[in-house]
Amino acid sequence: MKNIFLPLLLLFAFPLFAQVDQIPAEKSDITVTPIFHGTVVFQWDGKTVYVDPYGGAERFSELPVPDLVLITHKHGDHLNKSTLQKLDLSKAELIAPQSVVEDLGNVTFNKVWTLNNGETKELKGISVEAVPMYNLPADDNPRHPKGWGNGYVITMGGKRVYISGDTEDIPEMRQLKDIDVAFVCMNLPYTMDVEHAASAVIDFKPAIMYPFHFRGSGGFSDVEQFKKLVNEGTDAVEVRLRDWYSEK
């Protein structure tokens, strides 16, 4: 009887989100809630993690206040101060690169942890590893210099979840191992096109793959084409298309 009512409970718990997913994990499932653009929320074992909160605090009104906030870099669609200032961050611990920590201004958290590429921090039973995200070529004037921002590999309940941040098709992404869930960007001219993103995903083979952050200067990337390319290249990856843009 309990299982019969679970879908209804989820419906009422998340009335604004029609595409909430559950990923089986140790201790509890991981609830994945797409929010907007490059913003996603995870809930696991009573903990709530916000990644790059953006788009207005009202998008989070039906969700618990965060225990952890991860910010990849300081561009305004990732470090979005107007959104952060209106969220309840009283118990939230921030993990971010030095470039973000230096630019918080009057945004305050319960605790702030600086994490740079190659470093790992464990908080509240969740492990967060900072991995590279950057533009190619890695020259003197890229939009996203190497070491300036973080991608993340988040481990919850034995599941490894990759957040790409704003990156191009870099070797460090292709070399990722044992990724259970991945969120990969694809929007020219800021990151990469769908062909490069698909090629990289075919290489590192996350079990579940969400295209996100796919609004570019010319409109929206063709995520259906991305899914087709991945499906043609491997049967080891499940591509999940979700609605990241309410105005699309």
C-alpha cells in the first residue's frame, strides 16, 4: 500500500517540478530536480544540495533550504547574487573555487570552503571533488581559464555524479571513470557544440546523462541531435532530456 501512494506523495512534494527523477543509492534514493539552465538540486539522505543557484529564488520555493551549495565559477548565470541573496542560506555550507569566494560580496553562508581543481572535501556524508573546467585552446584569454572554475564529482550514497561547469571538450572530462550520472553543458560560443559533447560522453560513458546549460548566443542547442549521436555511438549511456528552460 505504501508504494501505491509514493508517486502521489512525490507529486504533492514537488508541485512545480514535473520531471523529478529518483536515482537508486545507498541509504536513500538521490532525488534530481532540474531547475533552470545550469542549475540542479539534489536531495539524498535528508541533505539538500543546490548547484549554481540561478533564475530567482522563487524557483526553489517548494524545495528544502540547502545544506550545501556548490558554485562552479563566477559568471552571473552560476554565481547569481540576486538569487542567492533571497535564499535561506542560514545552514548552508558553500563549496566554490577561490575566484568565487573572493567575489561573494554581501552573500553570506554558514561556512565557506575554498576548493580548487584536484582537491576533495567531505561534508555531511557527501564527498565533493573539484575537477577542471575550461575553454580550448587554453591560451591567455579564454572565457573560462583553466583553474579559474570547477567542475565537480559529487559522491552520495555510493553514486558518482559529474557536474561539468562551463567547459569545452577537455581531456580531463574524457578521462573520468565510473560516473553514474552526468550533467554536461553544450552551448556555443561559451562551451562546446553537441558533436563534441556527444563524443566526450561516448568516451567516458556515464550510466545516465543529462544535457543541460544548452542555451547559447544563437538560441538553444539541438539536444535531440545530441541524444541521437550518443545512442548511435554507445548503448552504455541513457540520455535523459529534461525541460531546463520554461521560456523555450
